[in-house]
Amino acid sequence: MIMKRLVIGTVMLLGLALFACRPTAVDTEATAAPATAVPESAPEVAARFTIQADEGVQEAVTAVYTALYPNEQPAFIPADADLLVTKSGADNAATILPDTVLVAQSDNPAVAEFIAFAVSPDGQQALIEAGALPASVTLTDQAGNTVEIPQPVRRVISSHGPTTFLVYGVGAGDRLVAASYLGARDPQGAAALARIDPRFEEVMGDDYFTQSEFNAEEAARLAPDLITTSARTQWLDVAAELGIPTFLFEAETPERLKEAMLLTGQIFGPDAAAQAAAWVAYYDRVVAEIGAQTAVIPPEERLRVLFTGSDPLQAASGEMYQTSIIEAAGGESVSADLVGYWNDVNLEQIAAWNPDVIVIPPYGGATVEAITDSPEWQILAAVQAGRVYQIPKLVAPWDTPAPDSVLGIIWLAETLYPEQAPLSCAAEAATFYNTFYGYDISAEEIAGLCGE
């Protein structure tokens, strides 16, 4: 009896709800499967860190955040966040837009990960897609050519040693796929560069790309976005045939070197541009401080300097960057009236100049002993006084138009006028390599460079 009532009741209930509540077999499959496979809405994932940013830049920051963490949204709060997004000017900041920087406010590892991504090519790409950065930049190179460069630049061939170090100096060394390295062709220079950049051996491209040689097949294989080189390079027509944008540098004066740094920064995006501007400010401060100290030296008491080439009977002309280093350090170049590049001279001419100090370069096999051990050179005051020096290098020679040359000015000022030099080579070398190469130079390396 009880069973009969249950059956009747069940039938009545099903009859009443047949069309209102009961799904068909097809409906059951359509609605039941998602309940076990994919929920109607994915649970919210908590943001990895908090961000303080003005409303005007939140959209750009969100574009970068979601590019790195596709299933998350950033957590913006009004104050006391893990990451501060603010206007330029903060120390130790990463620049994501021309006037916007990221400043870590906590030691949350995700903050550091986000900052590194934001200034990378992938971060730049996210900002380009969001309309916050341009898809290309058009610049005039130092040979006067107008060059359009698609952004971001991810892969670069540099066939000119000093230009390679411009790329490192703005923090874009990781984008080099092949490079020529003046200063890394000896064991010490190569070892130092391997410490600075562990990719050095795979990037070293002197077998394929120099100012006189260009391997088109290797270039095609590497598929660079950009080639950087000297305006005196001989194979520019070959690169043009490949359709690869090529940017030329010619930085034989301080003003041209500063221009080269700023142009390099613009090539690689806002963070690189900020680092380039920081280097220019540092260079100007160094020259101003040394100039203020040496200005009191009367012209007739300034030390007269000969800067030789890899051959002792070569002299730097007045149009070369080495002469600018001598003048910035408070000295007077005895060969300033020469023009062009390295000039061949004879010992009679050098004797007529009779320099107080002789400086030789750290490349091309040049040695101090080639001068000091030669009987013919003993007639010179500089040799008799033991004032023949080799300008240092860690990798990039300090006398070439590269970022490191600011240290050449500091070293030479300290060498010429130790009692009046306002800056310490040792202290400034530590600051320079940490700031512009991200390299924690050792005390032993500094002693080898600065003689302390």
C-alpha cells in the first residue's frame, strides 16, 4: 500500500513537471557536462602584489601585467603598495614609458619579476599593443641617414667595437645576437667580458662582422631587427640589399659620443633611453668637476701629453676622441694640430714635441716597454721621468668613444695631477660598472685598472 502511494505520487509529480522541469536527454548532456568539466566562471586568482598608480597609467600597467600573468588582473590600491608607478626621477627605477617609472616598495619576488618583464622586449610589445608606445621610431643616424626602426628591437648585430659597448651601456646587451668586441680579443679582456655577459662566446661575431667584413649568409641566418656599425664601414650596400635597417655611428668628440648614447637609448625603448640620459648626466658631472679643479692650472704649467697608437710612431690627431680625453683631464695634446685619424710620425717630430707624458692604448699589442726599453726614446723627458703609461681597460678600452671612456678621463686626470684630482678612479670604476653594466666589479679588478 505504501509502495503504491509512492508510485502514484511520483507519477503525478512527474506529469505536472514534465515540460517545466524535466530536461531532455540532449539538454542533460549540454548542462551536465560543464558542471563536471569547466565551471561557469573561473575562480578569481589573487593578484601577486599590489600596485599604486595614477588612473592615467593603470591601463598601460594592466596591459603589461596581463601579458605576464594572462589569467590575473592587477590589484591597484591608493597607498602602501608593493610597487609604485610614478613620474620619472626616482632612484633605482625602471622606466616603462618616457615619463613613468616602476619602483619596488617590497622584496616580493613577483615585483622584481614584473619589473624585469616590463622593460623587456615582451613588455614593450604589450605596451605597443595597448597604444602606450609607438610601433616604430624614426631617427637620424650620425651619418645623416633617416632610419625607421620597428619596435621593439629584439635582435641586433653590431660590427663595430665601440658601438657594441653603446648597446651594453644602455642595458640592451642581451639583445645582441652577434657583435664585434674591441678589447675582448686578448685573454684578460675575454675573461672579463664573459663575467659581465655569460653569452659572450656565443655572441662574439668577429669572424663574420667587422667594419671591413660582412657575412650576408650568417646575417640572414641570425635574422636581426637592426645592424649597428660605424659610418666608416665598407659593406653598407650589402646590408641594404638584405633590407635590414642599419644605424651608423661616428662619435669622435664628446658631444657626438653623448649624442650616440642618447640615440642608442631611443632605439631600445624608454628604459634604455633613461639609462642613456643618466650616463650623459654622469659624463657631464665628471668633466665639470675635473674642469673646475684643473682650471686653476696656468696654461704654461699644464702637462703636455702624447697619445700614441698601437705603433709608438703613430700619434692621435686633434680630431680624434683621445685628444678630447687629454683636454678634459686638464692636459694639452702635443699632436692636436694633426688632422684625420692616426698619423704616422717620426722620432724627430716626437723629440721636437718633447712631451711631459706619453700615453699608449691598451690594444694592438702596444706596450710601455716598447718605448721605455728603446735607446732611441731615452732622449725624451717623459721617458727619463718614467711617465709613460698605458690607459686601462676592463673590456672596452678607456680611450675609445664608448661609455667606459668617462673612466679614461678620471684616470688620466688622476695620473697627471694626483694632488688636484677631485675624483677617485677606484671609487668611480666601482660606481660606473655597477650602474651601467650591472656588474659588481671586484676589488682586484679595480686595483688592476686604477693601480691601487
